[in-house]
Amino acid sequence: MTTVQEKAYAKINLGLNVLGERKDGYHEVAMVMQSIGLADDITIQEGEGITITTNLEGLSCGPDNLAHKAATSLASFAGITPNVHIHLDKHIFMSAGLAGGSTDAAAVLRGLNKFWGLDLSTKDLLRIAAELGSDIPFCIEGGTALATGRGEVITPLPDLPEAIVILAKPKGLEVSTPWVYNNYKEERVLCIPKIYRMCEHIKDGAHAIWPFFGNVLETVTIPRYPVIASMKAAMVSAGAYYAMMSGSGPTAFAFADSEEIAKKAVEALADFDVETAVTTTVGRGK
Ligand code: C5P
């Protein structure tokens, strides 16, 4: 095969609850994850060893890049001497809580499975993905899913009916996921999201899951970066709803019932020094 192209969709968390600390240093979580249309484009071609290029200045293309690690892991799992050049055309905001690095790694696993004609099952890819990072298995599956364990145990859910999503991330602000988890304190959480109730109502659409939503990691990231709360308020004042932080942040998202409301929300965000995008939710298999 000469060229393989894969879309690497970003994710948002429709709900995120932390259930406790684990012996392995991670936290037990229950999350509802959702793919969105904001995506990186991954191109795989023949090369020597594993080489990576990207359009994004400052992004390491060496062995520390998750996409590089994914290629190395798959080659070793399949007993292959790697021979690939991978180009990452980045559009997803960096260190944003949108799984940008994780989704590129997942797309590399899916793409190399085709490029090398391995015919590995999704189950095999999920196992390799879980060793590389907690969010990568979801990015293999995509769509709408419940993620439990440390985030790597994926239960697919019916697709959330398509909804318009507005995203906003303070420019240049990067939040470290380990820092957020290390500073999480259960007693600071006032409202626990009802993750399992949310799962039951996913098929009824974004308005139906609204009563069950929440992200407990907001209690760590927002006090440190209050601009996230201000961005949420700006989107809601423009008519958007379900405004919440994604993952460990700092991206905030909200849903809009029309393109017009989304446009107004982006205008309301103009007072902040932010990157914005308007996209939609994406179903499984897209
Ligand atoms: O799995 P991943 O490499 O993405 O996790 C990065 C870090 O985030 C972990 O080393 C850990 O500090 C924290 N984490 C956690 N509990 C999770 C997921 C991540 O404590 N469920």
C-alpha cells in the first residue's frame, strides 16, 4: 500500500467523575466521551524506520511523540521492521483536554494496521492503545462511549444525535493532566455528575443529558485558571447551553441549537485571548 490517510477526531467529555485513587498511581474514573469534528489529518507513506513531520512548529517529532510511540509499539507487537513516514497535519488545540496527542496515536495504530496489512482486531488495537495512554482506547473506537477503569475500558453507547459544539481555549495556556489529578480533592466537589443516568439518555440528545452533566476536574483547573469559568459564562450568555470544561482542561465547550447562536458565542468570546472552533459531534465509524 502506498498511502494511508486517517482522520484523528478530537474528543470532549460530556461527563467526568473521579471515583478514587488506584494503587497504580492513576485514578478510577467514569466518563462519557464524545468524538467531535475538529480533527488532525494523518498521512502514512513508505519511509525508513519511523519518521514524523508536522505542520505545527514546536511539536516534537521524536520518540517522545505519542504517534511515534504508537508506531514503535505496533511494529514490535507485529514483529515488523518499521518503514514509515507519518505526517501529522494538526488542527486540534494543543494540551487542551481534547485528546489531540491520543487521537493521533490511535489514528497511527488504525492506519498502520492497514498500511502493513496486519488485519489486527479492534480488541488487539485497544490493548496496545491502553498501554500507550488512558484516552487512546476511546480514540480507537470513537463516537459516544462510557470510559471506566483509568479511562481505558470502553463501553460503546448509542451515538448522541448530532449537535453543534463551540470550543474555546485560552491561547498559550497548557494544563498538565498529572498536575490536575494530583491536586484533585473529592471534598471540593459540590455536584457529582450522574454518569450512568447520562448513558441511559444519550440517544435522546444533548438536551436530555443536561441534568446529569458535570466534570469534577473543574474543581482543580478553574480555581487556578478562572478564565475558563468566564469563557463558559460568555458562551451561555450568547444562548449556548451545557457549557463545561473538557477533560483536565483548559478547553471549555458548549452546545448550540443553531449556527447563529454558535456565531454569537464566538463573538462573545472575542473579548478573551482565545482559540475558538465551531464543529459538531461525530458518530462512531465516521
Ligand atoms: O494515561 P495517561 O498517560 O494519559 O495519563 C497521564 C497522567 O494523568 C498519569 O500519569 C496520571 O498522573 C494522570 N491520570 C490519572 N488517572 C487517570 C488518567 C490519568 O491519575 N485515570
